[in-house]
Amino acid sequence: MSSSSAAPGRGDKAEKLPMRDALVAAAFRLFPERGYEQTTVDDIVALAGVGRRSFFRYFPSKEDVVFPDHERCLADMTDFLAAGPADGEPVRRVCDAARLVLLMYAENPAFSVQRYRLTQQVPGLRAYELSVVWRYERALAGYLRARFAGLPDGILRADVIAAAVVAAHNNALRSWLRSDGKGDAEAAVDHALEHVREAFTAGPVPPVAEGPDDVVVVVSRRGAPLWRVVRELETALGNG
Amino acid sequence: MSSSSAAPGRGDKAEKLPMRDALVAAAFRLFPERGYEQTTVDDIVALAGVGRRSFFRYFPSKEDVVFPDHERCLADMTDFLAAGPADGEPVRRVCDAARLVLLMYAENPAFSVQRYRLTQQVPGLRAYELSVVWRYERALAGYLRARFAGLPDGILRADVIAAAVVAAHNNALRSWLRSDGKGDAEAAVDHALEHVREAFTAGPVPPVAEGPDDVVVVVSRRGAPLWRVVRELETALGNG
């Protein structure tokens, strides 16, 4: 995934940035100096050396310049989900889709940590972030709803799993952001998503493949005669 | 739970309403007539026959008058969670806490449906609602984090279960609101929450009680010698 966001620590002074990136870079130079609320769009365009209309061509509002990559990431997620095989494991697919968000953050830790701190300080940005998270969640839920169509409680399951995946992802992502982007974010998110996948793919175990190490499960009433259970067992083990 | 919200259909013309309720009633008489954005706080206080300062004594902003009962419900939820027995089943407790929100909506279906329609139309109110939902989720997660303290992945589990509970609750609540408040909201929410409780209290199956109808599960590698599996089975069945 290529990022279009300006990157503190990427040496954006040395190179000529595309206009969109220049606007993000200017905004994130001004926010720590003046504060988010005190920085105006006019300040940003002045520093970036572009006109006010250029800003609004890329960003509908000042809030949007804080989250410059979410629209692209949402589009990537939607494409990724649509490209999934129709018979693939749906919970795994939404976990993999959620990883795209983490990759966007992990692509540029310094920028992500700076943005996280800003978001913690400005209630309006927290609200904006909640609306972005909601859109990711609806993208995942929409995919699952289609995959679970016709199943009992399919819509309910879809919504619950999507919320659980987002919560697990954000739990790991926010730990990493709070640690100033230290440690292995991908491993932490993988671990968190695996936790959700296990909770929701417990269900009936699919038939195991033949092989010396695969597993046979026999369920029997305790009162059943032993000979009957052994016969079932022989059949299952392929010894009968 | 007693409601302090003004209630369309509760006959608020016939009785003298407390000031807070009168403001809510006035707001919800004006919103459908003029539109939410076009209705000012001045319009609301004029209709309610009170001063502007009275409005802001009860509601920090115009958005808050749309959701007059959430603060009380959040406080009720926090109290309810704090009053839970230390050895109770934590997932059941958060499900019961989530039911408090449903009860608030179900208390006054006409008002809840009217508010739902308004919220769907006004992006600012959607954003406000997301922030309220987030606060409920954090209340549930905070309780679970404390209950799971010291357990492996305790914080992760807490966050995931809280999100799943909120998603299940909202799935049922929104279906009910979309159906104009018809049908049994409590039964629908109970069903949705039970789905989550089952997913997260599956874990290791507790030992089964002795009895003619209980079940024995034997798991074996397919390559294991039959005599060995039978010996395990005899022990499990109590025949060995």
C-alpha cells in the first residue's frame, strides 16, 4: 500500500511534495506549534504555498487533513473484501481486511503517533475518528451480512463479529500508539485478531483431512453400551 | 427507571411539565415542523416559555436535547455494574447492563422512533450518537477489564466482549426502531445478547453431571491404535 500522506521523519523538506502531501505536512507542522483549534485553513495553505481552494479540493474540512489516508484505506478494504473467494472463511477474510488499517498506521509510525496524541486532545477529532471507525465496521459487517445471508441470525452474527474484529484491532493498535509506536504492531494485531477468529469459528468443526495426524471426535451418550461406541469408533478410524 | 424525557403521546399538553421536560417537548414539536438545523435554541425556549439560560442549565448544546436521557442511563449503568457481585458471571452482567439502554428506549416507543428518524437524517446527530454509544461501550469494557484483571489477554477480551455486546444490543434495537417500535424489543435484545453470551462463555466445557443421558466426548488422533482409544473410552464411560 503506498501512502499519500506527508510523513514527518520522511525527509519532506528535501523533496518537492505533491500538493496534497504538502498540505498535510504543513498542517502537521502547525498543529503542535499553535494547537489544532488555533490553526486555520488559511495558515495551512500559506505555509504550503497554495491557494485556499486547493485545500478544499483535497479535504472537505480541517478535520479531514488530520486523517488523510482513511478514505483510500476504506476503498482498499472494500476492494479487498469484494475480491475474496466466495467459499473462503468469512471471519478470516474480515480479519485480513482489518489488517489493512493497521498497515496504514504502521507504514509511518511517527505520523501515526503524532496524530494519535492530537486526537486524544481534541474532542472534535475523537468524534471524527469514531465516525471513521464506524465506517470500517460497516464495511466489514456488510461483507459478513452478504456471506451469512440466509443463515439463522446471519445479520446479528455479521454485526457482532464486525464489532469484535474492530475492537480487537483497535485494542492492539492503540496499545502500540500509546507506546509511541515501539514494538511489533503487526504481531500484536495478529494476536488480537486471532483471539476473535477463535471465538467465532469454534462452531461445528469441518471434516478433517485424511492423514496420520488428524483427529477423530466421537460423541457418545454415557449410557450407551460400549460395543456400540467401539463400532462407531472403528468406522470413524477407518479400522472397521 | 423513571424517564425525565418529554413524551410525544404522553399527553404533555394536559399537564404542567417540569422545565427540562418542557424544553424536550418543545424541541421535538419544532424539529419535525422546521427541521432540526433550522430550529434554534431561541425557538425552543420561546415555545417552552422559559429563558435561554434555562436551556443551557439542562443541556450543553442543541444536540443534547435530542438525547435527554443518555446521561442518566450511563449513570444507571455505571451504578448497576458497580453493584454486581464480585463472583458473578461477568459477561452476563454486562448483558444485563446493556438491557438498561433498551429499557430506556422501550419506555417511550413513539419518542424513540421519532428521535431515530431524526438521527438518521442529521449527520451531526449521528456523530453525537456514536460518541454516546462509545461511552456505553467504555463503561462495559471498564467493568470487564477490572473483572478480567490478571487474566491472559484480559484487556483484549474485555474490549472485544464489550464491543460485541453493544453491537448485538444495537442490532436488535435498530431493527425495532426501523419497524416503528412494533414488536417485542426486549425479547429481540435478549435473543441478541444471548447470542453474544454463548459465544464468549463457551470456553472449556465444565465437567458433565453423572446421569444416563449425559455425553462423553473422546478425541483421538486418527493414527492411534484402537486398543488405546478403547481404553480411554472405557475410563471415560466409567466401564473400565
